[in-house]
Amino acid sequence: MSVLPMVERDPSLPERVTIFEVGPRDGLQNEAGLVPVDAKVEFIGRLVSAGLPIVEATSFVHPKWVPQLADAAEVVARLPIDGPTPLPVLVPNERGLDRALESGVRHIAIFASATETFAAKNLNSTVEDQFTMFAPVVERALAAGMDVRAYVSMCFGDPWEGAVDPTQVVRVGSRLLEMGATQLSIGDTIGVGTAAHVARLVQGFAGAGVPVDRLAMHFHDTYGQALANALAALRCGITTFDASAGGLGGCPYAESATGNLATEDLVWMLTGLGIEHGVDLEALVSTSRWMAGILGRESPSAVVRALG
């Protein structure tokens, strides 16, 4: 690979960023076809080899709701879950936690909603009742020595309710952190967020006493704003970003949610800003091309296409 971004270090930005790779879980959960277990295991291994410091492996969700991840236990059984790279799994409820505990997983995530309609559609719950559902999951996980991450979806806009009040997002997120989550991933599930909106939301959490290092950002590129929003978050001091190799993914419960922020596109921008990330771009691009071949279509990542 001969083409690399021009580098101009901005000293006002963080020196290093952690990329939380969600491709194997969030990226593949919305695929029309089923990806073989062998391919999933190889995908995860290749992402780890490319230098991704955290790779979310799968979700212990009921196969009825996400059939693409029905093989979660088999995938996890073939992974080096005790290795140096954390391989978290998403758990939707206590049954999912039971499966995670049986598998020996050490890192889990829960998935909450900032809005009533999405809570009803995705969790069969209300915003308030979801905390009752998550409380025993978090309590048991922490007692077992697990690390717990919390996602909050629909933080910038909801396809049924429209604009989402940042104070509602801060309220939901703060409750999850108080419950024991170590990190909160703020999700722009349908990709309607804008740069100033990102800054306002981060400031809202700061005003509630939540340190910026407890927050991560999860952007979707539905309207081409994911990188602009990531840069805005960087300027606010955010140092953890969710991204999906090749820009794979969406949300099976929100039809307007298109692809995640592509890991390659994020890496290109970070490299150009002189921000350390530890990812081998060439190996990552090769991995995304390989997965695109398995899926039978071109990668949506701009960087993968440009370097193709």
C-alpha cells in the first residue's frame, strides 16, 4: 500500500485513541445471509492480528431475534477468550449472561435505549423498566469479575419519536454508569447526529459529573456525518470510538440505521491527525476486502474502495 494520508498533528486533540471494533457482532447481525462459523472466527482473528485492541465477538441473544448470531456459543468456544485482546460479547438479559458465564467470557456489554418506542420494540420494555431488567445482569457480572460496558441507542434521534432530548440521554446513561458499567457507548443509531449535537451531548454528561473518559461514541454514517462527528467528539476529549471493519452493520430493529462508521475510514482520519491507534491499515483493508468477498458485495468503506 503506497498511498497514506498526509499527517498534520493537532496538539489540541488526544494523543491516542482506542478503537472498539464491533464488526463481528454489530457488523454481521443485520446480514441477510448466514456467515459460516469458520469465517467468523477467522474474521475475529484477522482483526486482532491487524492491531484492533478490542474486538466484540458476538451476542448471546435469542436466535429467534437475531438468527445471524445463533452460533454465538460455537464461535466463542473457538476464540482465545483468555488472550491479551478483550473479546466482549453482548448480553441482552440474564439468560444471555448465563450463557456468557458458561462460556468463560470476561467482558460483556448490555444494550439500553434512550427512547420509549425503541425500548418497546427492541427490549419489550419501557425506558424505566429496562433498568430493572439490567440491574441483576450487571450485579451478577460484576460479582463474577466481569467488565461491563453499556450501550445506549437512539441518542441523537429516533425514527418514531424524532429528536431526542440530550437530558434524557444523560439521564439514561448516568443510571447505567451508576449501576456499575465501566464505559458508556453513546449510539447515533440512525446516523442523524451532527457535530454541534455531539459536543452538546458530551457537555451534558460533563455537567452531570460524568468524566469524558467514561464515554465512547458509536456513529452511523447514514448521512455521511460519522467522521465529522468523530472529529467533533475528539475535540471534546473522547478517546474511545466504536467502528466496524469495512463499514458493515446496522440495526435489525431500526430500518433506517445503515452502516456503522468504517474502521478504515476512522483509522485514515486518526493517522492524518497524528493520533496513535495501533492499527495496521493495510492488514485491516485486506481483512475487509476478504469479508466483502464472503458477503458477495463491495465494502461500503470509502478507504477500502479507494485503496482497492
